[in-house]
Amino acid sequence: MANLIEIKEVSKIYRRDSIETPVLTGINLSVGNGEFLALMGPSGSGKTTLLNLIAGIDKPTDGEIIVGGTDIARLSESALAKWRSSNIGFIFQFYNLIPVLTAFENVELPLLLTKLSKQERKQHVEAALNIVGLAERMNYYPKQLSGGQEQRVAIARAIVTDPLILIADEPTGDLDKNSAEEIMTLMQRLNSEFKKTIVLVTHDAHTASRAKTLRHLEKGDLLPADGQAA
Amino acid sequence: MKVLKLIFKNSFRHKLRTFLTILGIGVAVMAFGLLRTVVNAFGSGVRASSADRLVTRDAVTFINPLPLSYFNQIKQVPGVKQVTYMNWFGGTYIDQQHFFARYAVDPNTFFSVYPEYEIGKKAFAEFQSQPNSCIVGSALAQRYNFKAGDVITINGDIYPGTWEFQVAGIYKPEFKSTDAMSMFLNWNYLNEEVKQTFPGRADEVGWYVEQIANGANPGEVSKEIDALFANSPAETKTESERQFQQGFLASVGAIISAMNYVSFVIVGIIMLVLANTMIMSARERTREYAVLKAIGFSGRHLVGMILGESLLVSLLGGILGIFLTYPLVNSFASFSNFLGAELSVQSITLITAFTAVVFVGIAAAIFPIQRAMNTRIADGIRFVG
Ligand SMILES: Nc1ncnc2c1ncn2[C@@H]1O[C@H](COP(=O)(O)OP(=O)(O)OP(=O)(O)O)[C@@H](O)[C@H]1O
Ligand SMILES: [Mg+2]
């Protein structure tokens, strides 16, 4: 099976003034279609950096990142923006919903960039909110929702365009244990039932154990694939 | 359309802050409107002045009167088509708060030299035949609800005593810039009264106004008039009405340029008020803008959102300010009785205020837009306000 994501000899060096911070050094990673990969590693090891590169919101200093056959490191900013809008769904630690928009409107945001009619957008948004189990809260504002519910709205926003890949940076980092469980159950379902390829970063071993594959990042290097999560 | 809704919701995210910003802009625009109105009113005398009229006054000072006998002499000067004369009457109507200009004019010649003051035949006939009658401007009549037949009582100062004038009619200004706030009374009647009480001051004229013939050279005619009275006890100075007005403007020029400066300083203040609000919101929304970019929104979308918000707030402030300008100018006009001229908000003032507000809306968005565009998505998402 062809790999959906191919990362070849990728390095990333942050430059600020004359200070160079090497963060990733010659990373190689393949992620198959339908994979559910968890990345773990100490703070500062470069997990977010790697995730950003896969998601196309940052560019590597060196190396190739081929996603679905496209070398995204070579795309222009605007082409990359377009590519992200149809291929990547983002889930953040702090949900990052727009506070003045309702749950429905937040989920609808990515669809505003498509040619869908208002009616079609409504169908998609309702479907996405149904999947995360929040259809009845669609007119709530973020501050009227619990943290776990906000994250579910954020997940609905991530899947509403039906992207290939979901990118999640510590999606349970700000949640209590029960809400975290719910979110991970939802993520597993998105992977198994809706065939989303998921790359997730976490600090928490229990959260990581819900993924299919676990990889460790340390000091900018990916440790050899040492085992499958349970 | 969704984006418009988001712009609107974003603008009112911090209701109090946005409200105070709009209020601040509104108050500044109001001050701007008042200043521009006053500056414009100064200039309106010049615009209203006629190019074919000359004013002859005492060469030394405007206050010194000229003899009535000059009338026939001036009439003889080649190039002079018509002559009229008038005196500043002064006096007080009710009290100092109720100021308007009052002139004693020659009833036979005044309205033909000043055709821009339009009066009906009946009113004109009555003004000529009734010694104590007067003609009032339409704006003046409107302010005090004067009608034909009403008696206006004036307490004299230059001409002491209690004076009663009966309104013979109301004149209409021909142009928007024509003064409509003056009162004209019969010079002959005034002169008869003065003869009784101050015989020494009879047959004195404040100044003469000549209308020159088509094609006559105003400079030449002025020289000839002044030459007539050279080396007499009352030498004259004749200049065009426009020069006369400009001479007055020059004397208050420093005030006008100060007001001009201040009005543009106000625009700067509006900009700072708005820019401050916009920069605060842009900073607070660093992460949101980064998320929108990550989702696929382009720079152009962000520019539209930020610019839209800035323009919305500045326009709301501008509209509020323009609405506040009217009552402010009216109350200012009623207590200051500025130059006796009708102070009114002119469309050029509205256009200037509107342009300034749009300019400010755009300028205040520049920094936030730059910030939103230049922040790398990855950094923006990490950003913690
Ligand atoms: N824009 C930047 N400029 C300079 N250095 C940066 C920048 N972004 C990240 N870094 C550095 O790169 C390193 C890796 O950062 P990264 O955020 O990828 O780590 P992480 O593994 O996600 O850590 P955490 O678990 O704390 O989120 C850190 O040392 C960080 O200081
Ligand atoms: Mg991180």
C-alpha cells in the first residue's frame, strides 16, 4: 500500500537574527493511508514542529514532505493554503473556536471557502455535528459549552470538509480525564469508521495508547519504531 | 455574506470598548464639523462678494463717516453705473445674545445695487413709502418668527434711544452663500431722526457702494473716485468688495489658520483612537487569524475582515459625529451670533468629514493587517495573548 505521507530527510532549523536553533535533524517517516499515529516525546523535542510540517503550515529547511503524491514543501503559499483547506483538518489543544460565532457557524467556517450552497453547507455542518454528538447544541456559543464539547465542535470543524488527514496537537491536553476519553473514542471512530488518517501529538501515554502506532521523538530525532500500541 | 456577519460580530466583541471608540470618533468628528463650518463661514463672505461692486470708505478708518454730498459726485464718475450708501446701525435686539446685522440703507438704490437680496414689489413699495419700515432676511425672519407688520424694537447705541421698526417684508437670498440674516432699515428715516437729536451727525454716510458698468476697469474707477476727494478733509479709499472682504479675512487670518490646523489635528486624534482599538483587537486575535489561515483563508480574506471592521467602526463614529454636528453648530450659532452670518453645516464639510473618516478607517487597519499577514501561522497558533 502506498504511503499517504512520506517524510524524507527532513530537517528544520529556526533562525532568529544570527541564532540558529536546529529542531529536526534528518527525519524519515512514512504514514500509511488509514494510519492512526501518535507522536510522543519530551517538551521541546520538535513534535509540534513536525506536525506543522506535515500539515503544511510551516516549511522544512531541508528534505521532502510528500503527501498524497504532492511535495508540499515546494508549493507556493497560496497553493498550500488551498491544499490545506481540502486535505487537512486541524485539531488544537486550545480548540481555537471563534468566540463570537455559534457552534454551527464555527463548523461552517471552512465551508465558506468552498462553492457549496447555503443549503449544502447546512447539511454538511449538521452531519459533522451529528458525528461528534453535538447536533442539539449547534446554536450554542463556545463559552456556553464545556471544554470537551468545545473540542468536539473543533473536531466537527476539522472533519466538515472531509479531509484526508487529521492533525491533532495535544487535543486532550486541556481536558479532564473523562472528556479526554470521549475525545479519544471519537478520534478512534473517525479513524476506523470514517477512514481518516490521523497524526496526533500527546504527552500522555494513556492517550497515545489509543492510537494504532506510537513513535517517539527525542532531541529532533525520531526513535526507531519500537512497538505498536495496544 | 457570512464574512460580513463575522466582521460585524468581531466589531462588537468588546461592546464597551467599541462603543467608547465610536463615541470618541463621534465627538472628534463633531468638533471637526464645527471647526470646518466656522472656517467655511469666514470664507463665505469672500465667495458671496460681487466682482463688479466697489466699496468706498474713509481712507483712515472704517469708523469715520463720509459726507452725503459725495453721492452725487461719485455718480458722475465714468464707469460707475449705480451708487448706494449705508450706515451700520448697531443697537441691541432683546439682549447681546440676539445679535444680527442691522444696516440703514438708501431705500431707492440699495436693492438695485444688491440684486441678490430679492424682495417683492409690495414690500419694496412699502419700504420706500413707510419711514420706519424695515426689510429682514428670510433666515432672520425664520429664527424670530418675524412676519410683515410685526414691530421690532431695537435699543440704540450708535444711535441712542428706543427704536421701533415695522417689518415691510422679507428678502430672500438669491444664492446659498448670500447672507439671509440681516435687517435693513430706511436711511432717510434714520437721518430725519438724527437731525432732531444730534444735528451735528446728520447727512453722514458709513460707506458707499458702487456698481460699475459692464467692461469698466474696477482699478481705474476706484482711482478716479478716490481722486475726487484727495486733499479733502474726508479722503476715501475705494476697493472691490472682494478685496474689502479679503482685507477683513487677513485680519483674522491667524485664527483661521489655527482652526484649520486644529481641525486636521482632530483627524489625527481620530486615527489614534481607532488605531489603538484596532491594534488591541488584532493582537488579541493573533491566534484566531493564524487558525483561519491554517484552515485555508487567504491573506485577502484577513485584509477584508480587518479593513471591514476598521471601516465599520470609523463610519459609525463618523455618522454619529455628523449627527451631533448639527445641534452643536446650531447652539453655537445661537449663542455666539458668529459674524452675524448664518452658520450652517455645508455639504463640503460633510464630504470632508466623511473622507477623513474613510481615510482614518483605512489607515488604522494598516498596522493590524501587516501584523496578521506577517505572523507565520505556526507562530500565531503558539501565541498566547
Ligand atoms: N518560531 C521559532 N523560533 C525559534 N525557535 C522555535 C520556534 N518554534 C519552536 N522553536 C523551538 O523549537 C523547539 C521545538 O519546539 P516544538 O514546539 O516543536 O516542541 P514540542 O515537542 O512541540 O514541545 P511541547 O511538548 O512543549 O509542545 C523548541 O526548543 C522551541 O523553543
Ligand atoms: Mg508542542
